[in-house]
Amino acid sequence: MDGVPRVPEQRYAGTSKSTGSAELPEATEVPAGLRFSVLGPVRSWRGDELLTTGSPQQRALLAALLLREGRTATAAELIDALWGDEPPSQALAAVRTYASRLRKILDPGVLVSESGGYAIRSVSGDALDLAAAEALRSDAEKARSAGDLCKARELVNRALALWDGEPLANIPGPYAETQRARLEEWRLGLLESRLDMDLEQGCHAEAVSELTALTAAHPLRERLRELLMLALYRSGRQAEALAVYADTRRLLADELGVDPRQGLAELQQRILQADPALAEPSAPTTEPSASPLRPAQLPATVPDFTGRASFVTELRDILSSASSPDGEGQVMAVSAVAGIGGVGKTTLAVHVAHAARPSFPDGQLYVDLQGAGPRAAEPETVLGSFLRALGTADSAIPDSLEERSALYRSTLDGRRVLILLDNARDAAQVRPLLPGTEGCAALITGRVRMVDLVGAHLVDLDVMSPEEALQLFTKIVGAERVASEREAALDVVAACGFLPLAIRIAASRLAARRTWTVSVLAAKLADERRRLDELQAGDLAVKATFELGYGQLEPAQARAFRLLGLADGPDISLAAAAAVLDLPVEPTEDLLESLVDTSLLESAAPGRYRYHDLVRLYARACAERDELPPEERGAAMSRLLDFYLATAAGVFAIERPGDRLIHHFEPTHYAGLRFGDRQKALDWLYAEANCLLACAHQACTDGRLRRGVDLLWAAKDLGESGANSKQYESVALAARDAARGTGDSRAEGRARTTLTNVHLVAGRYDEADEEARQAALLASEVNDPAPLHWASNDRGIIALNQGRYADAEEHLQHAIDGSRKDGNSPGEASALCNLSRVHLAMGRTSRAISLAQQGIEVYDRMGLTLRLANARYALGLALTQAGRTSEALGELTEALQMFQMNRQRLWEGTTHFRIAQAHLTGSHLALAAQHAEQALAIGCIGGDRLRASVLTTLGQSLAALGQVDRARVCWREALPMHEHAGSPEADHVRALLTPASAA
């Protein structure tokens, strides 16, 4: 548990009803703010003031009374609770003295004397932390029964957070001892419940670490072992899951002479059989059938309607709420569905309307308002047709819109009618057509989100999920053709952007051509420049659907739509969009929000926007066709690249004050963002990671290569983060190949420098050394100083990891000298810390400690938190080897916190591994296993090489804890990795796997 106070004031305000409070007189009501805790030290507060509750025996009396929940305890019972079978001669007098003192400390009327005993009264149910925890557990059970797993898990976590160490800490007496055991058992039950919900929510890998530590602390608790087996199995670690069972069976036999309970044995068999029922089941939702009623204007629902189950249920329930069997409905239920053309708004609305028909026995009205076309339907014309359908004679239909709307509402009065208004232009077109009467409902579709339609339930319809898209494609094409080419079918629906209209067109084309295979269709759609032309069949065409929306844009909107589509990122921030458009932020936001209203652009999050994949292709086609002069396309992308490079360089400078690298970057002409706070700078870097890397990749192919490479270098932290490492590597490879293809040695040298770091992180040392060597040669050719120092430092790290210590020392000394010559203090400090690890490997522990401390001094002086983490990591390794375990753990823990703060997940995992090694050295076995598990779950710098070492350490920790079978599974997994890497650790693992070592 952390050090956060476990009794938040708002939870113990003394306002809830207490157990048995109906029997208490109002005069003894507890003052607001009086609260107590027993889930830890026994304490009492009045508001924020901690009360002094006296000696341990006096607090034992208070605890005994609190745990009776308002019931009276006799003096004899209290004496027995405090002293058991051997009370002192003055026990009764002592109890009376304790009670008298407590009465003075607490408020009047709280501790009462009654029938020769005592009781705590008028304490509200949530004034005691235990009562609050029980209430939270009860609420969690209700939420879980109702299917709200997220809420249930949150409530259980809140209940667990109320513990502040050992319950009734330092309270003497047999009663306190019994209650301690009860409360600890209850806490473990809560933990098991929460872990069970963790697994239900798919958090299997995350649960393994915690369960490993818990099973080490409570080895005979079979439920924890069962959960650990399930978590390991669902994490793809079947052998370890079975090893947990073997460990459990042996332990129970040795300790208790019994076999595991039936549930645990059954789980073992199910794991052996790979029982698919161990995965989460999905319950299909059933849709009620509709019976035809008049007037019945609804179009026929499509026979192959697929997916959208949650939307169908949501919209049907809202519409049906307007009309109930007893006639008590809302004034009006209105739902408006918005989305891009082709997303399936009409199909969904018609399907929902049919599903809701039983709630509207007086009829259903339908009209296509043609809002996306050049001539939208006039409301008065629509009202005329509706009135005729409702039985109004032509001669009785008035001429004006206002009169027709009034007559329409009067005609609907007392009737239960559903109105489907399809393809609406805006809210102004819709308002006169709303019934406004009790029992009626309206369902609206349109491309514009009708935020100004008061009282409407707004639904933003997105594209289909991949599973739904494949189901729709299969229904149209046929299961046999898809089953034999499932991967190609997935490629087709992905190329369609999971847009229902596009999928329907593609599937219809394939269904009509028996000689085509699914792969032929996938190949045709793979060409982005031809894709929109391929997606047309008969009178259906994706491009034509988008053209309707584009044709209604104002010139400034159309320009923004075209230019923003040129960027490759998954979305774009408001600031980046302003750079593309060369506009201030506020006008840019107005333009983008207007495009969101037309559904041609999506709001991904506040301040972020994105295109659907097919809409982006259409926007680019429009840019090629309509953007004048054509050079504006290149200028827009150049401004975007400048924006990213200038901002990333600023983040680099904040993270590494004094680093000279930013002075070697290509100049930019468009300003970037500035950050006064390093946390905000990091937030920007990781929020923009995908877009930034996409922009760097685009720069490799359109003449902005040097700035693109420098952008990669400025954002090098993304390559080490774990989350973005693969994308970073892909872009770095493309940059190197592009530079080599154009003969740009300067760009190639820098690209190879970024690739060196990529290979280092992955543990590919031969490849890393070759890239660094080539980077240094190229940099020497063109007199580019920055890659030279970086290459020397990197080659020193590589040689260290390959055991070439003399080479490593030479390279790192070059790096130190070069950094000093360039005035690059951070580069010098980095090389010093790496040199520390070289000396450590050579057995020069004292020198290693001294060098790491020198590096820390430089980083401390410059305020470099991320690089300081690397320095503390190096010092922690040296101190571990020196046998100064406590100091080592202090340094490594500080390094871990810094890596976490700087989002360096792979370094975070690596540091967990080093902490595990230090704990193993200090014989803190459960902690060693827990940190090793966290390292496995997160990942480490060095790829499989270091993973093998982590598994070895985890196995050693588990073996020392008595979990020998599971330890052997870890070692068996580690051995081939060590052998593949040529690591000398392989011999050690083989020895561990011999029967003598296992024993």
C-alpha cells in the first residue's frame, strides 16, 4: 500500500444511516466529521484533526466497541477481549478508566454506558472505514451482478484502498488477534475478487506480476494459484500455468498431505485440452421481430443487415420509450444519427425503425429529405404528404408551412406514430416535421451533426468493426469463397476502410464475377490511386457519395479539406493543421469544426481531427485536381515538416539542456510550439508520435529528406519507448535507403545513426555496429561532427554488450574527447556512464562507481532528468556488484521513477530486471519474482537477449520460493535464447536444469 490517507473525509462525513440507527434517539446524533479507522492503526478524527486515543489497551477497547457495530459489550466481554484467560486483578477498574478517558476524547453521546457495559452509538455507517469498505463491496457485487464490470472493479479497488497496513495494528489482546485474522482473510477475498475481474477484463499479463507475489506470500491459498494459472494461460504461457499446478500439488502434499481441490484439478485438465471455453464467451443479442402496421411507409430493411448491435439496442430503446403500453410516454423521443456518406445511416435507421414498430401501432412515416443533394426537400411539401398519409383530405391541407406544421401536430395528438426523416440537411429542415406530441418519436439521419436540435439524442455512426465488415462481405459473396481466402477478404474490407457502402459495392462486384477470386479483388483495391474508381457498381459509387458533400463546401472549407488530406498521419492536431493551412489557430479551428459538422472530417479528440481512409483518398484526388497553383501542395507539406522538426527540437532541448545536437539540425522556416513545462513537452512528443513519424516517412520520398532525418533524430526517444519502436525503425530504414538512393551522404550518415540506436534497443549488436561504423565513415567524408561522437558512444555500448571490453573502452574514450571538443556536456556524461559499465564488466568496481558518479554530477548540474535516470541505472549496477545492495536499490528505484515519468517503457522494464537481480542478491525472493514478472510484461532494452536473462532470474527466484516446476519452465524458455545469442549464461542455465541443481 502507498502512503495516501485511507480515510478520505468525504466518505466519512457522518451522513449515512448507521446499522440499527432507527433505535437511537435523535439527541445522540454524532457530530459531522467524527470518523474512525480499524483497517490499519486504530485511529479517530474530528474533521481533519487526529484525536489522541491513548494507550494500546485503551485503543483495544475502542476497537472492540467499534467492531460491534453499535451493539453493547458487557464488561466481562471487554475484559476477555483485552486480556483473555489471564486478566489483571484490576481489570474491571481499568476498563472503566479506559471508557471514561475515551468518552472525554470523543463527542458527547458517542460512547454510552448501558446495562453494565458499553457501546459506540450514533456513528453513521460510513464513519468507520470497515463499514465503508463493506458498503463498497456490497455495491461492487450489485454492479457485477448487473453486468457493470468496470464499476464493480473500481468499487473493489476503492474498498482495498481503505487498508493502511495491518488491521488493528499494534492492538493487544486475543479479540484483536482474531479480528486481525478475519479482516486479513476478508481483504484477501476482496483481492481475489478484483483479480478475477481483472481477468474478465482481459488484463491477464498485468495480473501475472501481482499474482506471482501473492502466491509467494500465501503459498497455500489455492484460489490465488488458480487465478495465476488462468492468467498465465491467457498470456500464452501454458507451460508455466501447468507448472504452477505441479508446484501446488507438491506443496499441498508436503505441507498438508492433501491433493488440490477439484476446481484446480479441473482447470489443469482444461488447460491441457486447450479448452476454448477458458476464453471470454460472447452472448448474442436478440432483436425483436416486427409486425406490419399501417400507415407503413418504412422502406424494406436489407436482408443482410450486419452488426451494429449496440446502436440498434440503444436507438430502439430510446424510440420505444416514447410509447409505453399504458400510454404513459415521453413528450417526444428524437434521435439523430450522423456520419459520413456510405457509413450506413439509412440502413441502420430503417432496421431500427422496423425493430421499434411494435411500440408504434398507429403507424410509421418515412421521407428522404435529400439533404446531401443540391435541392433538399421543402418541409411544407413533406408535411403535405405526411398529412395525406394520416388521412387528411387534400382540401383540408393549408398552404403555409406554419399552418401545415400545426395541423400535423394536431393530427398526431393521441396517436403513437414513428417518423423516420432520412438524409436531413440540417436542424432547420427537420424542426417543422417533429411531432412534439406524447407517444410519438422521430428518428433522423444526416451528414451534419445536429447539435442545435434541442432535446435530441445524438448518435455519431462510425465505420464497422473488422469482424462486422467481414461478416457483411461474407453474406454477400458467400461463405465458401471467403473461407478459402480469409486473409484476402480481410485485405478487401480493410481497403474499403470498413465503410459499409464500399464493402457492399466490392462484394457485389465479386459476387457478379464468378471467375474472380477474392485475391483478384484485393489486388485491384491495393492500388490507392485506383481504389475509388474500383469502388463503384451500377448506381452505387463511393466517390459520388463524397462528391455530394464536397460540392456544398465554401472555398475556404474546400481548400482545408484538400490540403489536410495530404498528411499521412492517423490524425492531425489543431496546431499542425494550422501549419498546413498557414493560418492562425482560431480560424483553423473554425474551418475544421465546420468540416466535422458536414461529416467529411471526424473529431478524434478535443483538438485532434482525422479522415476516414477513403475520404482521405478522395481529398487527395481533389487536391491533385483542384489545388491551384499545384506548388501549394508541396508548400503545405513543407510547413508541416518544419512545424514538427522545430517543435521536436525544442522538446529535445528541454530534455537535454546543453546538448549541441540541435545546433546541427537543418534550419526551419515555420515556427513550432514552445513549452515552458517539460511534462507538457513530453506529452506533445508522445501524443504526436504516429503523426510525426508519418511526416518523417513522407519526407523520404518528396525532396525534404534531410529535414525528415533530423526529425527522426530529434525524436529518438520514440525509438526507445517500446510503444513506437517498430514504426520508428521502419521510418529509419526508409530514410537510410532514400538517402543512399539519392547519394546524400550527410542524410545517410544521420539516418544510420538513428538505425544504430534502433538495433541497440532490439539487442541486434552486429547490425548496430555496422550501422555505427558506416555512419562514422560517412560523417567523416562530409565533415558532419554530430554523428561522429554518437557513433563512438554507440560502438562503445555495442562492444560492451559483446564482451569486447578493450574496444569498448577505446570507443568511449573517443566519445568523451569528441564531446568535450564540441562542448557537448550531456554527450560526455553519457559516455562516462557507459564507460562505468565497461569498468564494471572488467571487475574494476570502484572505478565504475566513480565514473557513474561523475556522470550523475554532470547531469545534476544540467537538470537532465531522463539522462540522469541512465546514470543512476549505471551506478545502481555498480553498487549491486559491490555488494552495497541497499544503496543499489535506492539508485535503481530512482532511475525507475524517472524512466516512468519520461515514458521510457523499455528502460522501465530493464530497470525492473536490475531491481529483481538486486532483490535476489539480498534474498528478497517474492520481490525479486515480482519485479522480474514486471520486466517480462513490459519488455526490455536488448530484446530476446535480455528477456532470456530476466527469465533466468525469475526462475531462480521461483525455485528459491519452492515453485521448482514453474522455475524450470522459465529456464527451458530462456535456454534457446541464450544459445542463439551465444551467451555464456547458457551454461549456467543448463546447470540449473540438471536434476542436481533443481534439487
